[in-house]
Amino acid sequence: MANNPRKPDWNPRADEVLKDQIRTYDTIRVKCAVAWSDYQHWTLFRHGDVMRVLEDHQTFSSAASSHLSVPNGMDPPEHTPYRQVIEPYFSNQAVNEFEPTCRNIARNLIKRLPDGQPFDVVEQFSRTFALQIQCAFMGWPDSLHEPLCEWVLKNHQATLARDRKAMAEVAHKFDGYIHGLLETRRQAGANAPRDVTTSLMEETVNGRPMTDEELTSLLRNWTVGELGTISSSVSILLNYLSEHPDLRQRLADHINELPDAIDEILRIDAPLMSNRRVTTRDVEIGGRRIPAGEKITILWASANRDEDVFGNPDAFCPRKNGDRNLLYGAGIHVCPGAPLARMELRVLLEEFLSSVDTLEPAPNGQPERAVFPTGGFSYLPMIIGKR
Ligand code: HEM
């Protein structure tokens, strides 16, 4: 393939790609593992190339956007103190303390699912679960569920279209919600609720409190991290278990195998498609010369199915593949929310498997795959039979 960045090797937004992103990535990976497109610039499809980027943050900077992005868009040394502020919020203790709330939310949601009637998993289960746990974890009111849900959808649409004006409007709208939450707490002073949001407002970075701009950016990244990926993960997991009834039965009988199984299913079918970097010097990857200052797209959804590392990408082998699974990334930006996400998905499935006896695709319902930048489904009709 020509080494000329002006000639696209593929079109990530073509209908045939969006229809089934993961299968298309599988075919491109073997033909053109480092591919140029106008939309994603340099896309890395292979596990080895992605690892090289994750392990060399000096050459592959995370400062790929002109907007402030705490901590996702930062490099060391700037990144380090923000990361230190964030990590304790996802410690074992913090996650364990949140588990009973999460279990309650899961139980109530499952109770409300129709028994023996078709329903859309995305609308009635995955999205609602993600919204409710996010708001409960942050200490945000239930009245934010609806606006946040709409915000996530608009954010994805604007990102897919790369519509800068729409993206700015969507960001502005989110900032408004956050501003409201911060102001309420400031006015309450000592009476402010003792929750994650208030606690973040009291954190210091480099010896000073975080500015509202920094707090808003950080909260936006947590919200995107949680709402998009958790919601996609839930529908992917239910779809996979409906297609693999033997595995569903095995996990219902051996609940301790759930954590590794969840990670492996989400390796096979990625909830998060990609992240970006920018080169700080000329490099060569996969036989392509990439100049300094070029944008790179790390395609998790492809790297995690690389046959050079995993063999048959669809083979379910949690033990064999666990160590090299890039579901939560690697290196200095590895997902700080992973312990929380893992607990939330495990608890949801524990509750689901103990109350649901049958799980099948709804007859006459055609599932629809979500499109970039989201993984999973936009519509997933199913029927469950409760115990
Ligand atoms: C299944 C769910 C999730 C998946 C698959 C996921 C995946 C990832 C990945 C792959 C990265 C690395 C990005 C990069 O290298 O550029 C990342 C970073 C991040 N994630 Fe998650 N994540 C999930 C849930 C969460 C949750 C629940 C939160 C917080 C509430 C969260 C917050 C973040 C943040 C703040 C970063 C940036 C870290 C940094 O730049 O140092 N994620 N996530």
C-alpha cells in the first residue's frame, strides 16, 4: 500500500464498515495493519503496534486535542498529579463501599424487566443501569438521568460526524450541568453532601485547588468513561450470553468465574473502540513512516483480536488471554476506573444470572450494532424468563 497520507487506505465511516465494525477491522488488520484515513488519520490495528505506543508516551503524546482534557489528554509531568488525585476514588475500599448501592440498583432494575415479553436491552437495561450507577457514585440527583442520557447520545453523534460546532455545544451543555452541581455545593458550604463530587472539589493539584475548568473536564471524562463503556458492555455481555447458553449456565453455576469471563467477552467484542495519540517525532510503525505531529488512532477493538497474539480471536479463553487483554488499556493512562467498572459489571451479572432462567433474542427483532465511536448495540431486543 502506498505510503502517502493523502491517499486514504480505508474509510472508517463507510456504511459497510459501520454496519459491522469489528468484522471489518479483522479484515483490514491482515491487509493493512497501519492504515491512513482522513477521519482517523493513522489507525493502528495490531496488538504489538498498540503496545509500542502505550509503552512510549514520550514519542506518542496524549495531548492530541486542543481542549483541556483532565487527565486523558495530558502527558507527564503534567499528568502525574491529576492521576494521583483520581486513583484513590477507585481504591478497593472505595469500590467495596459502593458495592451494596450498585447491587440494589441492579436488583431493582432486573425486577422491573418484563418477564416473557420482548424488550430493548439498550433502552431498558444497559443505559439505565449506567446512568443510575454513575449518578449514585458521584452523588448526583436522579433528575440528571434524562439530560445526561440525551447528552451521551448527542456527544456520540457529534463525535461520529466530527461536527466541531455540535461538539462544542454538547460540551457547553455538560459544563452547565456540572456548574450547577458545583455551585449547589459551594452555597451549602459545610452542609454540602459528603460525596465524591464535594470531595473532588476539595482536592489540590500542585498545591492549589483545581479550577472549575479542570473539575468540569475531569468530571466529563469520568462521565464519558462510565456511561458509554458500561452501557455498551452490558448489552455486549447479554448478547454474548444469549448466543452461548452453555457458558451462561456454567457462569450461573460457578459465579467465581464471572470476572475473568466478563473481561474475555469484552476482549472479543469491544465496548470502547479507540483512543488517540499524537507523534512527537518521526517514527516508523508497521513499515509506514509517520512524521512528527501526526494523529494516531489506537484501535482497541482490533488490537484485542489480533490473531498473532490471541490465535482465533473469537475463541473464548479467559485464562490464556487475560494477561494480554487490552480492555482497560496499559501504561500510564491505563483505566483508573477499571476496579469500579469490573465490580459494577460483575454485580450486575451476578444479580441477573440468579434471577433469570432463560435469555433469548426476541423473535422478529433485529439487533442493531452501535456505530463508531461506540461499541456494542444501539438496539437489542430480547426475551427473558425469570426464575
Ligand atoms: C468497561 C468499562 C471501561 C472500559 C472498557 C474503559 C477503558 C479505558 C481505556 C482503554 C483507557 C485508556 C485510554 C488511553 O490509553 O488513552 C481508559 C482510561 C480512562 N478511563 Fe476507563 N474504561 C471503563 C470504565 C471507566 C470508568 C467506570 C471510569 C470512571 C468512572 C473510567 C475513567 C477513565 C479515565 C479518567 C481514564 C483516563 C486515565 C488517564 O488518562 O490517566 N473508565 N479507560
